[in-house]
Amino acid sequence: MLSQFTGKWTVLVVRVLGRGPRRFNALRRDVGEISQKVLTSTLKDLEESGLVSRTVTPSKPPQVEYALTDLGRDFLVPVRSLAEWVVANAARIEAARALYAGQPTDKD
């Protein structure tokens, strides 16, 4: 269950929906480099877990809007905290990556 909530796309979709409801294509644009298939699957999983609601407006063509539920808004709190932690520690993370990249490997 933990892996479902900590996946890259789950966190990004929840973060974007934290700004307000979105239609599918707007959500896809706002999330970034996500395929239609992966976004569809992610939204389905989030809806199944009770984090996202899906509202269909009967029109031609039908309009579908996604929004965070109360549970999804609760989940947004740790997602925002994680994002803030990453921003606050970005320099330390990059320094560690640079140090790691400069280390000799077993093949050297």
C-alpha cells in the first residue's frame, strides 16, 4: 500500500490537484511528462483509494473533472512537506550526488 502512495506520479498528481479540480488534459499538461495511459491508471488508483473524485458532466462530449476528496486533501499535507524538504535540501542532495559520481567503481 505504501508504494501506491509514494510513487512519483501519485505525488505529482495529488500536488497538482491540490491547486484545484482539473479536467484530464489540463491535469496532464500541469503534471508534465506523463503518458495518457499512466495518468489514467494513476487517477483510477487514486479514485479507488478514495483520494480523488471523478465527476462527469453530461454534455457533448462529456466533461470529466478530477478533484481531491477530503482524504486526498489530508494526504496533500505530507506531500507538501516532502516537497518543501526536497527544496530545502536540494543543495545537500546535489553535493552528495556529485560526490557519489566521483567515487571509483568496483570496475576501476
